[in-house]
Amino acid sequence: MTASGAQGSESAADVARVLADPGLGLGDSDTLSTLAEEAISGGASTIELDCGAISFMDSRGFGSLIQFRNALCEKGTVLKLINIPRQMEMLLEITGTADLLKAGG
């Protein structure tokens, strides 16, 4: 499945991996939310968001990411970021959210 916001997902036991595309960095999270809902309904308790394709993230994208994480937490699902590009990692460090999102807290 390919769409803006996510490229698809793969699941292993209770962990689902969702591949983000560059649109997520600009706040496009609709498809990501749909894929996450599918993963949760499939029994995933952890969603690994592969951020390797995100080359830029603005404040809207960051806000969408935090809202997405909070919505998952309310459902008892953990969001863990993986393959984080250096620029995005710097943003997480500056905002104090790196440990929260990289460790899946």
C-alpha cells in the first residue's frame, strides 16, 4: 500500500512496522493513522515507525507525530521511531522528545 504519509506496514507478532514517506514530515498523517489502526486491530501492541524516508520535518509534521503518539498511548499502543534521519534526530533532541519516541515510551 503506497500513499502520502506512509508506504505500508509489516507485522511480526505484536510489533507492526509502518514505513513513513516524506509527507509525514510536513504533517500528512492521515494514511499513517489508517495503517496504524489496521496494525492495532491486527493485535499490534507496538508500532515501529520507520522514518528513513523523511528528509525534512517542520513544526506541523512534528505536531502530527506527537498527536499520533499520544493517540496511540491512549489505546495502550507504543510508538517507537526507527531509522531516524540525523536532521529529525536533532529535532527530537532539541524538543526533549528523543528518549520518549526512540525508546517507545
